[in-house]
Amino acid sequence: MILEVAILNIKKGLSEDFEKSFQEAQSIIVSMKGYISHELKKCIEQEDKYILLVNWETVEDHDIGFRKSNAYQKWKTLLHHFYEPFPIVEHYK
């Protein structure tokens, strides 16, 4: 199992809108091959900061299966405009 970790810095004042969009977007990720589970946690110290943790069977399930899918285009449309700066995504085993 691989853990994907992304620190999400949301543009100031858009956290509520981000959370609403994420509610819709999470249905995309849960349908992907190799997906196991995910958690989105809001930072206590910084109002517009989150951490996204996604468990995948393999790195390829995330990097190729998800990121190269048509579904990822919808994910991008729903979420990517909220990030500032764009998050660094890392994988852990």
C-alpha cells in the first residue's frame, strides 16, 4: 500500500467553497482502480490549509491510472483553481 500526501494551501477566503467542491470531487477518486481510502484534514493553526491523505495499492494507480484518466480532468476542474501555490504531492510506503 502507498500513501499519497498533499499539503493543500487554499486561496484566502475560499475554504468553504473548496470543501463543497471536494465533496463532489471525492466521488471521482473513490471510483478509481487501486484506490483504498482517503482523508481530508483541515489545519488547526492555518485557516486555509488542509492535508489530503490517499491510500493507493500502487504508485502507478495514482500517477498513471488516476492522473492520466478522463476522470482526472473533472477533478482538476473542480479543485485545482483553489490552490495557491500548487501542492507538492509525495508518496510514502
